[in-house]
Amino acid sequence: MKALIGSWDHRPYHMLAEATALRARVAELEARLSEMEQENAALRDALRDSDLEVVLSGT
């Protein structure tokens, strides 16, 4: 990691590793969110195409 960053980054190595791990986790969560959004859209389409009606309450 330090070879990629170069000498301009003076943060301790453990902080660089933690930042990298957090970026990887965020990317993983964003990918999972995208999958869930696609699944929700498919379910909405299937519901719209069906004869069923679902009533959602705001409670």
C-alpha cells in the first residue's frame, strides 16, 4: 500500500490499512444495495403485473 501512495502520505500504516478495509467494505455494501434495489424493482414489476393489490400502511 505504501508503494502506491508514495512518500506524501505520512499516516501510520495501520491507518492506511484501516482506510483501505473501510473502502472495500463500502464498495461491498454499495454492490449489495444495488442488488437489493434491482430485486425490489423486479418484485414491484411482478406485483404490478399481477392481479394482487397490496395496501401498505404508514404505521
